[in-house]
Amino acid sequence: MSKENGIADLLRPAVEEQGLHLEEVKLNRAGKHSALVVTIDLADGPGGVDAEALTAVTRAVSKILDETDPIPGTYNLEVTTPGAERILTEPRHYSRSQGRLVAFNLADGTQLEGRVQELHGTTVIVSVEGEAREIPLDSVSKAQVKLEF
């Protein structure tokens, strides 16, 4: 088990207690400066993590890290969300991206952009130029949320 997986196992219950999902834990080492990046998200559905929830989960994560001291030496803790242009790799990500514009690369070489409408099991419904299109998730080689201004 990697150090990051062990830390994720420590933190997951506290994150879930806040009603959130632990997306990823990364330990970035750069000489004397290390950073532990904990990425959290809503469990499902559209919307975002508000500042109050982010503050609460940061406090809970910090407390666990202080009590268990799983990382030797000093490091900076960063608790964050996946970001505006996240890559979609799990069905949950598509559910979270409802209403967002997504660029798709399909296994057959097709590239398209569309707005995620909903997720039905292993199929995402996307509005492409005003028409609903069903895309099986197993046909997606890459999907990424596009930033809109």
C-alpha cells in the first residue's frame, strides 16, 4: 500500500462524515518543501463544494493528520476541489458535471463537444448541437469539462 493510499484511508471517514467524497490524495515532495494535496468533491449530482464545507473538512483533515502524524517532517496541507476543467474518469464525475460543457474523444476517433444532461447507468446523455445523444461510457477514451466564460 502506498503512503498516499494509507493517508486516504485515514482521511476518508472524516471527509464522508462531512457529506463529501475523497477524490484523491497526493504527496508532492520537492526538496525541503512537501505538500499534501487532498482533493474532495460532492458525492454526486451537480453543484459545488461551498466555502463552509471546505473549511469544515479542512479542519477535520488537519486534526487527523496532527493526531496520527503519518508524514515525517514538515509539509503544507492543501484541501481543494477538482477544478473547473476536470477530466472525467468515473461515472460519478459525469453525474457531477450535469449542465457542463464537455469535450469528448471517443474510442472510434470521433471528437465532439456537448452539454451533459444526465447519466443513466453506464450511458451519459449529452446535448450536442441541440440534439440528445447517448454515449456509452466504455466508448469514451477521454472526456474533459470545458471552461466557459
